[in-house]
Amino acid sequence: MTRVNGVEKTLKGFLQAHSRRIPRTHNLAEILGLCIQLDSEFESLEGDCIKLDIYYIPSRYPDAIPGMLPEGLSCKDDTRRSLGTLRRVVEFVEGKLTQHDWCA
């Protein structure tokens, strides 16, 4: 769950750097959609964000998506992949912010 929060905060940081309203949601696909409106290259992160949402939402809100538990719980491989996703998102956003001198 911490890695999902890291992706969420990174995407929201990009929005804040562009003086955009920060949505009050944990839904990565929704947050990413706002980033895509600013820069279409964010579409490359869509698959990763959707996968993270699939694991995060039922772990945080077990009754949110019927049929997701217990077979929908993440395993060690999913956890490892989520770390890779977090790294990719952070590096991607850092690159975008560095291009525009928002990040040193």
C-alpha cells in the first residue's frame, strides 16, 4: 500500500507543480487522467496505475469491488512489481519536473 501512496503523491506533486487542483481521491487512474491532460506522455503510465488500483482499492476497502477478495489479494511478485512501478513513476515525473526547472 505504501508504494501506491508513493505513486499517488508523486502524481499529485506533478499536478501541484502545474498549479492544478489536487483531487481528493486515491484512484490513480483518475489522478493520472489529470496529468495526461497536461502532458500526453503520461499515458505511458496508464497500465501501471490501473494495476496498482486493482490491488490497492480492495486492500483498503475490502467491500469496494465485489469478488475481489480473497483471490484478488496481491502476492510477493505483485509487491515486487509495484516497487518497480513506483520507481518508474518517480523517475518519469522527476524527468518532467527537471525539464521545466521545477526540480533540482
